[in-house]
Amino acid sequence: MISGLAPRGQRPWWRDAVTYQIYIRSFADSNGDGIGDIGGIRSKLGYLEKLGIDAIWITPWYPSPQRDHGYDVADYLDIEPDYGGLKEGELLIREAHELGMKVIIDIVPNHTSDQHRWFQGALNSQPGSSERDRYIFRQGKGVNGELPPNNWQAVFGGPAWKRVIESDGRAGQWYLHLFAQEQPDLNWENSEVVRHFEDILKFWLDKGVDGFRIDVAHGLFKESGLPDIRRSWIERIFGRSNLTRMLSPEHKPFWDQEGVHQVYRSWRKILDSYPGDRMAVAEAWVSPASRIARYVRSDEIQNSFNFEMLTSLWKADEIRKRINNSISALAEVGAPTSWVFNNHDVVRSLDRLDLGLANHGDTTFSRQGDGSRLDIARGTLRAKSATLMALALPGCTYLYQGEELGLPEVRDIPEDRLTDPRWKMSNYADRGRDGCRVPIPWKSSPRGAFGFSNDENLTAEQAWLPPSPWWGEYSAESQEDDPNSTLNFYRKALAIRKNEPGLGDGPMEWIDAGGQVVAFSRAGGFACYINFGKEIALPKGSPVLHSSGPLSENFLPTDTAVWLREKK
């Protein structure tokens, strides 16, 4: 905690906020084309207000060929027509503000789409031109330049370089793409790139957005000379998962270079020049936690995703250690910790926590586990317990659409409907991330793809990703009036959190309740217990505020979390 931290309500909103991530293509479809859009988000603002969140984060809404569903941006100063266009985006920002919700949008500075006018200009220009200098073009190795410039691999699989055909029809230079080949990396050594993104920030801040989620925030700069990855590192890392690769502490010439920090110092000045505590949150897959802390120093970005829980197993000692490491690292720079158990890139927590997955592996099985062994009830209980823990820990929390409905990972999407570039780039070994991106089931009936679309004649098969026949069992409609539903569990938890002055940012104290229990207290006599082992007795005389599952009188069952008011 920062020394002298102001009381809640008197400090910047982002230090305490619960932010709800909206994967725009899958949230709600307002025009019947099977694709989520801004109109769909606007139609659900009342639902989000009732849920009790403080902010929404919308995945990229820019014009895009959708090779990576918006993370391949063709124009940063407009909104994809399929999503509704710029004027409807401005309406959404205004309406969300009227309901007291902040709006965070994605910005993608590491790479553009290969359809961006800059990259098309680069392809039509000569080697060494100013157009090519906006990206990372290099001559190949070998007698005729037929080999890639170095041995880097793409996150989605395969080489990180693609050779272009020059204007004379001959094979020429190579360009770097750390993700899909349709996502060429920008050259952040180029001052024009730097200035353009500063203009992009100002454009959207002038439209009223409250913050930015910075995609691949750690990847903008590459090590001088673009050296090969050391052979020992390749052997130890490239045989493991993409995610492990990202998080590993070994030398990485394409991640976490010093140059990124000067960019974010400049961005911070722009954010601070606007009223309303505008902010940015970094997607920085770096390790250890002390490296993440460098992104949130007082003159850089306000917040960074804490991904520790996305790779943690459901074990008390492991979770306790990760909490300690996260809080300690960020306390040194005065930044709030964030807590994330789900997002659009990982297997949903219901499956992950039950099957003992840590988001490792480059195949479907290694990433998603054995679905035949999934215990839905146990997974749901663990996921709800994890939520109570996250909401009670110091700092802010990021939720992902559908986790409030208890959605599991969808494992039966037909192969011919998979859209994630990982599927193709892994040579069809990794089904990718589509299983957590299936459109939200708003209604129990399959009409309109379970209410995802306002056109009731739209079938599930016509949605951009097809929901499974059983999807309606998890619908918001079916949970609305059930006091024991996951949806109403989230609503109650968020309401309590909002009214507890000791929650959000601030101090916490560990409670010793045994090796299989994670327990801590917050200001105002608030306590959280999460039991990973056998049933335990709770402190006598402490009223229960909320729990993730039924309690047995004064006993806390396994896999269950509880919020208490400690007896004085």
C-alpha cells in the first residue's frame, strides 16, 4: 500500500475499480448479422449497471480484416463498420458515463494489420525507404537471402518472419511478425510511429474514453541487432508452451526492452493532461513481478495486469506465494495490484481450476485438459471461491464476460468453424482460444443463438462462433430470478465490495488458519477465508457476509470461500 493512501472515494477510480472485459464480437448482436457490436453493448448497459461493475474494457473495435479479431488494426482512428461506426461508439461512451461506468478501449501498438495503409505502402516501396522503416524489414541470410534474418519464432507458431515479393517479382526482404503473419511488427525506433500513437491517444481521449488497455505492452522494442535466441534458450523454452515462453525469465530479445519505458512516460504525460484520472493498463507478460512493477512506476502506466493467477494451480501455498510476490513488488512503486482469473486468451477458470491447468502447452489437450474428467460443480465452486478472493484482495479486479454466468470452456466447436489463428499456425494441433469466446447466452431458448442476436431467426450455426446446444443452460435469463445462481452470487459480491470502505486498494493482514487455508483481513473487520483442504471451523461469532457455497453451520467446506465480519 502507498503510505498516506487517500480514503476510498477520494483516490483515482482505477486504484479500486472492478472492470468488466467485453469481447465485442461475442457480447451482443444488435443487427442480426451474427456478430456482436456496439449496439449490442448499449442494449446491455442496464445489465452491467445491475451487475455492479465500475468500468468496461472493450476489445479492439477498429476497422480490421479480423485475422485476429481486431488485434490486426487497419485504422486506429475509426471504428469497424460491422461494429457500428464512430458515432455509435461516441453514443456508447456517453451512455456508459451517464450510468457511472468508465470506458476503457484496447490499443494495439506492437503491430498493425497487413492491410494498414502504412504496411501496404511499405510493400509498394523499395528496401531502405521511409515507408519500410515504419516496420521491421531486414535482408535474409543465406546466399540469396532465402533464410530468415534470425531464428525467432512467432507466438502463434512457426517462424516470426515472412518474405515479401518485391515490385520486380523477385523474392526480397523479410518482415517481422511476432504474432500472425498478417500482423507486422512496428518499428518503435521510428519517430513517426511514436508521434502517430500519441495522436491516437489524444483522438480517443478527446472522444471521452477513460483509459486504454495496451496490448503486448512489453513488446514494442526489440534488442539492438535483432540477435538470434541463444540455443540453450530455444531448447528449454521453445519446447514448452507459448505462454511459458512469454513468462519465462530467460533472455528475450523481443520482450521487455528498456525503450518501452520512455514511450510510457510520454503516454503518462498525455493521460495526466486530461481531466478525470484517465489511465492505461499494460498487458505485460513479464516475470518476475519486479519486472512488471517497472511498468507502473509513478511516471509510467497506472496499472498492469497481474497474470500470476492465470498460471496458478488451485493450491493454497502456491496462491499465497503469488499474492505475496505481487503485492510486495508493486508496493515498492506505489501502484495497486490487479487480479485476473479470466480473459479472452485463456481457458476459463471453471475448467482450469478443476482440471489443474496452468495455461501451458501448444496442443489442445495440454491447454484445455481432459474435458471428460471435468467436474462442473467442483469447477464452478472453485471459480466462485477464486472470485471472492480476488475481489477481497488489495487493488483492482478485472472480470471477463460470462464468468458471472459460470460459463465453462466450450470444447465442441466444429473444426471447420475455428477462427483463432493459433489453429492454423500450430499445424492444427492447438484449437486456440475460441472456446472462451463463444457468444454470451442471454436467453435459454436457442432462438437468436440463445439471445445473443436480436434477430430471433438467427440460428446458433449462423453466429460467428456457434454456441453448443447446451449453452442455454447457462443463460442470464435462467439465472435472473434464482437467488442461488452464479449471476446473483456475483451481483451480491460486487455490491458488498462497493460498500466496504476497506476493500479495493489498501492494506491487508494475513490470518494464520492452517496450511490449507488462505485467509486475510482488511480494514473494518472484514475477513476472507478460502479453504483448499478438509473442512475447518470458522471464528465463532463472526457474521457471514457472503460465501461461494453452502456452509455447514460454523464450518467451511473444501473449495469454498467466505467473507466474514470479524468479531471485535
